[in-house]
Amino acid sequence: MARSRIAVHFDLAEGQMPENIALSPRGTAYVTFAATRQVASVTPTGAVRIPATAYVLNAAYTTTKGPNLILATLPRH
């Protein structure tokens, strides 16, 4: 960890609290923000992009399990 550094600061007030991280072979980190249902990509130079937001669609209720939730990942334009 001698060469570790902070690549970017996220805005916690805006719900950008990283919970999961996945690293690509090129060094880009993909992090998830549960509060905003977003995935962010962070390049090694610190550039941040939001390539996807998950929307929760409330479907019909069942008698035993409550609401059925459907997650759809849609690209952000």
C-alpha cells in the first residue's frame, strides 16, 4: 500500500457513498452507490462517469411476499 492514493472524492450529501468496487484490467474502478442506485466508473486519472442508473419499478402485489420489484439498468444520457 505504499503507492496508494486518493483518486477522487465523492459527495456523500448527494448519496455518493461507494459500497462495492470492481477493477478492470485497464485500471478503471467501477463503484456502486446504493442510495442513488448508480454505477460510477473512475479512471486512473480520477475522471468520473455515471454509465448506469438502476430504476425500481413497482409491480403488482402478491398475497404472501409483498411487492414484486423489478430492477432495470438503463443508460444515462
